[in-house]
Amino acid sequence: MGAPPDDAVVQQLLESVDRAPGRYLLGIVGPPGAGKSTVAAAIEDSANARRGSEFAAVAPLDGFHLPNEQLDQLGLRKVKGAPETFDVDGFARLLERVRHELDSTILWPGFNRAIEATVPGAIAITVKTRLVVCEGNYLLLDRPRWAEVRPLLDETWYVDVPRFLLRERLLERARAAGRTEEEAVWHVNENDLRNAELVEATKSAANLRFPLCSRRP
């Protein structure tokens, strides 16, 4: 999984949060299987250990997967995880609330990978939360509607993983989800890695890259 940022990088991040007038929104970007959730959780744990409970929270894009029933109706179930299989409008609206509504708790949806379903209201972003770590594949995607996301983030970090390692991780994940070997190979080659190419094309827009670069510009 993605390597967690070192203490110096986290300290620089917290100094940026301290200078911000409101909440600070950090985007963790990378292809599927890169370890974004691991990096995001490490940042959340480190920030809360230094600044107190609820100072930081993780807000995953995965909470905005379209329901499987809707994907079936649209004929998109086989490509779940592609940009068109997310509720990007709902994601951007809630992210905007997180940025501007500072005096109330905002509930963010989570995602249960075991059942491939979203979990409404799983994450609480409270009035104590100053740092929100938003993690997802397409935060830097320059497409209609997706392009509205980037201006809501204060900075973005990209989790960079070699393609061969990414493929191994994705195959392991597909097998763990109960797919046969043939299904796993198809899903990784025809879906996950195609999505990875879209994401990789956006990495030049990130402020920092892991693990190839561990310094902020």
C-alpha cells in the first residue's frame, strides 16, 4: 500500500492548516490500488495524535459510487469505478459544504468494499475538524463536472505506484472480492488499469508525489 508521509511533511501540512482561515482540504489522488486510503488514514491518525481527536477526518470519493441497481439500469455495472459510475455532482456539492459550513456537523458517506456498497452518514466532519483529507481517483480529472472539484481543494498529493505493482495489488483485490481468475484478469485489464491511465494523466497537476517525491514544493 502507499507509504505514509514522513513527520516533516505532516508538520508542514499542519502549519498550512493553522494558517488557513477555515477548514483545510487536502486531496489524496492516485489510481485504483495505489494505497490512497492508507496514506489518508496515516495523515488523519498523525494529525489527530498531534492536535486532538476530530481535528482531522478522511472523506473518500468512494462514498459516491452510484448504487449497483442504478449501474445495472445504465449498463455500467461491469465498469464500476470509472468516472461515469460516480455521483460527481453530489460529491462536489457535499465537498463545498465541508469547505463553507463550519458551524455544524456534516455527515459524509463511506464505502463498504466487502459488499461493494456505500454507507450513508458513516463519517462525521464536526465543528472541531480543521483538516479534511479527501481521497479518490479523479480529484484532478479535467472533465466537465469533475473539473469543479479541484478548486475546492487547498492542495493535492499524488500516490505514485509502478504499473507492475499496481496490477498485482489490483488482481489480489479482485480475487478477494470473489471473482474467478478469469474474471479478475478481465476486470483489472479492461477496467481498473484503464481507469489508472486516466488518473496517471492528471498527476502533473498535483502539488506533491508519493513515493517518488517526499518534499512539498
